Amino acid sequence: MFLIKEHIVPNNISNIRLIDYCLLIFPSIPSRSGMKKAIKRGEILVNDEIVKDGFWIKPDHVIKLVDLEYNAPKPLDIRLDIIFEDEYLAIINKPPGIEVSGNKYSTIQNALISNISISNEPDALKWARPVHRLDRPTSGLLLVAKTAGALMNLGQQFENRIIKKTYLAIVAGCIPIEGEVTKKIDEQPAISSYKRISLNRSIKTSWLSLVHLYPETGRTHQLRIHMASIGYPIVGEKKYGEGPVLKGKGLFLSAIGLSFIHPNTKKNLNIKITPPTKFSSFLKKENQNWEKLYRNS
């Protein structure tokens, strides 16, 4: 067992249960069901004791997230696109259609075994571990820790909202130039902002908007829920809203920017990647179809 993250409850916190509070302070476990399982397994300790998820949190309680290291990943032999790697962390470009972690064999966690080297640092993890999550259909930048210190530091940066992520998305409709969404998710605060990059014509939806999305919090499916809630669902979205679903094209959502402080060098890192080609190809085709229809009408 090793410590991933430690948190001391401040004096202004009261009347909140353990599971609800942990969802706020441990972003690496974003879902309520996942947090409930972690508490039940004994991965969440309060004052070094295992308690139930309904335990009431009080000021000065010391809450720890620990790794029991029971189940080693099963190596998955697929090649990952590694954007950055050193002895402390790595950043990969996650492909769409694969879970970051979970009970399935085909996960990024399992694929890391054959793609990311073990650190030579004294606190090296036995295997590299994702610091946060991306939804299965979402592609883009994923931060991976190689040492226990990096895992704890980066988790703290997520809690303090130091780490900033930029997503690219195509949404159905003519979205305003910019705005903010504050709809709660699972009764927890959730904040996302957006900025429109371009407008494109579409036979299916009249308009398509290419947007940058900036999540301030990290709730499960946050951007997908927020965009659908204001009437501009992400193209390819099947669960929320009524955006156009394109067979074989997937979800048009990709994490293209990541900004954080390196846990060892303390330098600011600002990582960007080129958007998936399917974004520009799709918009170009939609525009061509629109022009063809109305040119011949």
C-alpha cells in the first residue's frame, strides 16, 4: 500500500458525507459509483481508519487516498502515441473508443505497461498510472504519473484547479460566441466555459459550431452533459441531447490542450496537439453538401 494523496478537512466544511466530499477532492475517481467502490475496498481512509461512505466529515479529519496494489495490469500490446515522457510523468494522445481503466482488458492502463518505461526514481510506481480520465469515446491528451510523488502532486493540482484542459468539439447548432454553463452534475458543482471558433453550414442541423471547451471541474461526462443542457449537443453524442449521430464517426470531442506545473522541475508545461483530421474533414464535407444542395435548388 502507498499513499496517493492526503487531504486535511478545513474548518469551514460541515454537514457533508464522505462520498460527497471525496468526489470534490479526488478527481482521479470522478464517478459516484467508482468512489463508493473505492471506499468499500479500503482505498479511502479517514484518520487512518476504514469507514463507510455515509460517514460524516468533520474539520481536521485527515482523508487519505491509498493504492492497495492488489491487481497488476495485464499488458495490452497496442502502440500509444506518446507526446511527452520523463522520469516522473508521461503524456499520451489517447485514441477514441477505449476506456482509460476499469475491469475490461482493453484499457489505457493495461496498454501503458508496454508503452511507458518504469521510472528510475526512488519512489517509482510499479506501473505508470493515469492521473485523470477521459470518456471512452473522447480522444486526446491524458496525463500519466510514473512516481508516487508525481501522482500525489498532480492530483493536488487537479483539486486546486491548477491544471487546465482545452477540448475541441463540434456541436449542433449556432452556439453563442462564448459563454459559461454551471449545471450541477450528480448534485455536485460543475462549471464549463466555451468559445466559438467557427460556424459551418449543415443540411442536418442548419448550423454546426466548432468550439473550444474549458472544464473548470471534472465531473463524469461533464462537457457532454453541459453542451446538451444548453441545446447544443456534441456531434456523435448518443447518451445526452439529440445531436446528429454519424455511423462510424464517433464523438467529436478531443482534449487538445493541457497546462500544468511539472511536479519535479516546477516549470509550467503547456502541451498542445493537432486536432484529429476527422474534425476538418467532416466540416468540409458538410459545407460542400450544403452548397451543392442550394446551388442546384
